[in-house]
Amino acid sequence: MIVSENVLASMRRTNELFESEVVKNRNISALENIYTSDARILPPGAAMIEGRDNIKNFWRQTIAGLATQSATLDTVHAESLGDRVFEIGRADLHVAGGQTVTVKYVVLWKEENGQWKWHVDIWNPNQ
């Protein structure tokens, strides 16, 4: 099903918030506006992580550990699933030493308090 332009615009704002506030400015508290309160992430090579506080800890450690400088998220496809949306995308993470790590991802979006947020997030590196 087609995703409305309003929902796509909200999704873009959320993705841009992750790029600018979380990664670039290391403002981990901005994850409150990106992940739902009961979100789950499925990082590559690691156990599933549940709950926004645990997700914040994960991103705090990961961004610092990789010395991530910036991230660019690009939606490849988005499709409505009733009251949810799933997104397939790609992201470039610019890390220490000028290297770029490219990943593919799937996010299940859920509206929470009038804002579209990441509810389930899984990604894998292309290499």
C-alpha cells in the first residue's frame, strides 16, 4: 500500500534527526524522538536489544567506539501495513580514518504520540 506524503515527510524528519542530532552532535537523548518507548533493535552480530534506554546505551557506545562522524540515511522503499509502515533503506556511516561503512536496513515504523518513530530496527553491513 502507498504511504502518504505526510507520513513520508514525518519519516524523513525522524531520519534527519538521527543523522544530525544523534550521530553528528552525539545528542543521545534525541533518541526519545526517534525510537518508540518499547522499540527493539537487531544489530549485526549481537543479541536483540529492547527498550529505549538500552538502545540509547547501545548507540552511545557504538558511535563513540566507531568514532562515527556522520550518517546519511536513504529510503529505498516504504510501504504501509495498516497502522504501521515498513521502510527498506541504505545508510552510509562515515567513521574514523575517513572510511565509509555502507549498510542496508529495514525499519518498522509506528506512530507514537503523533510522531512516526522506529519501532523495530535491523541493519547489516554490505561487506
